[in-house]
Amino acid sequence: MAGAPSPGLAWRAGGRAGGRAGGRAGEVCAFPLAARPATAAPGSVQGMTIRCVIVDDSERFRAGARRLLTAQGIAVVADAANSQQALQAVDEQAPDVVLVDVGLGEESGFDLAARIDSSPVIMVSAFGAEEVADLLADSKAIGFLPKEHLSAAAIKCLLTQLRET
């Protein structure tokens, strides 16, 4: 699909949060996953720690993502396996960002994202962005990350882009 993001890129649907960023359509941040400036706090935006809720029906993914993001400086304040748990966690924790899996078992992560008004949502999936591009374009999510590229740097990039628009 023309304009689909390349692997290793955080992606925001065109028309969201101020439109398209530089580069190809929809691309926001190109970043080498292992490199970051020595002065940057990887889990913070403008000096504040990012508070995150992880929503995924896979316990294994939630545990792994929690370990990874915590090690990179993000405060994972809650995780949830379904929409009901997610909405309760978002209400109780007021996170800076919510990571939502595209597919939550029999539920749709996009339906959940539409119900979250108090925090920005980043969709995550084992699928590539090109496979869910139409759904992403119609969602209120601020961006998308393939699970294999999940990192504090990628989350920070998308949140920074949101705040700059």
C-alpha cells in the first residue's frame, strides 16, 4: 500500500493530531531502536515520567511489555486484559497514555479506543500498520506501533508529536 509506514517507524494516521508529519504519508518518527541521545530520559516527555496503561488479552505480552517499558523508564500504572478492566484502570489511574492491542480476544481494540476520552491511545499489534491502516485512519488513536518495535522512545515520540500539534 502506498504511504504505509516502514518497519521501525511510529505511525500516525493522516488527519489526526494536526495531520501528517514529514516523510511519507502517516510517518511520524524514524528512530533506531537501540540508540538514543545520552541526555534524553527515555521514559519521559519534557522531564516528566510517562504513566502508561497496557491493554492486551495476552498475559505474556502484558508482562513482557511491562518489564521492557519499566526498564526504559515508563511507569506502567496498570494493565488490563479486556475493555472493562481497561476502562476501570484508565478511570482510576488517569494515565498519560494507553497502549491498546488491536485485537482483544473477541473485542476490538478500536472500539475500546473510541471509548477512552481522558488519555491518548496508541494502538499496538503483531500486525503491520499496512494491515490495519484503514482502521487506524478512522480511529481516534494518536498512533500505532508494531509490538516488535514497542519502546519508551517510540511512545515518547508519538506523545511529543501530539503535544507539538
